[in-house]
Amino acid sequence: MALRTITERGAEILTKQCKTVKEITPRIRELCDDMIDTMKAADGVGLAAPQVGVMKRLFVAMPHVDSDDESIQDKIYVMINPEITYAEGTQESSEGCLSVPGYMGLVDRPQKIRIKATDLEGNENEFEFEGFPATVMCHEYDHLDGILYCDIAKDFMTSEEYLNRLKEIEEEYADEETAK
Ligand SMILES: [Zn+2]
């Protein structure tokens, strides 16, 4: 197990178009293993190769952490050369990023997506994700095109401000409910 250093906003690599993975070499396997360890150690739900300084089209993700189904909560996806093949609906997502510590933002994402990718065995699979897992996949996918969520967020502020604002909205909503 090896932890890699997470690149932070301001680093040029986070703004670059990443390159297709041509072959799944032992180095790519090692990179994916390290990225999984790094993601877990940082308490993240996804990590893309440029976030550890590698300009390749791959990411790892644990998108079901909040699922009601315990059997899939720690399922990890290794997505090599991913491609979003279908998107439907919209949702507002509260997002943060390991490369932008201390901040959160609100982003419009598709409600449901289909995404195909190659795994470490070289098999191509297609998956469907809805709700939060769809957000995770879109967020990580964007990293491969040099896009950070804060570049496309409607609202972007420190985590503290963001969580306070969410609380205010919830309280307003609760007041409205009781006023009825
Ligand atoms: Zn990110």
C-alpha cells in the first residue's frame, strides 16, 4: 500500500485533458491500487488520476457509501477510459473535492447516467447510476477533461458557509411547514 500526494487546485495538471490508457500495465494496476488507498485514507468517495499527478483517463470511486443496501456500500469501481453514454434529468448536487479542501458547492448534474469503462482485467462494462452515485461519476469524469466542480458550480464557498446556508434553508423550510 502506498499513499500518493493529492494535487490541489492551482496545479496545472488539474486543468488538462487527460490521455487515453492504451494498455493495462503493472504500473497502471499499481496506480489504481494506490489511488484506492489514497481515496480511502482521505475519506473521499472518488479520486481521478490527475489528482495524484498522472494525466491518464482513469478514476476510482466508491459511489454507494450512503446506500441503504449495506452489501454495496464499500463497492469500488475502477473506471479506465470511461465514457458517459447516456444522461437523463437534472439534480442539484452538494459537492466537495479532495483537490479543493475546505470548500463546497452546488452543481447541476444529470439525475441518471450510463457510463462505460474498462476494468483492470481489460473488460469493458456499462453501468447505470442514479442520484448521488451519478454525481460522483460525473464529478470524477470531469477531472479527466480538466474540469473542477468549482468551475461549473452555481454556488461555491467555504464548507462552513455552505453548511450554515444549508441549515438556514432547512430551518426556513421547517418554519414554512409549521406555518401551514
Ligand atoms: Zn474532485
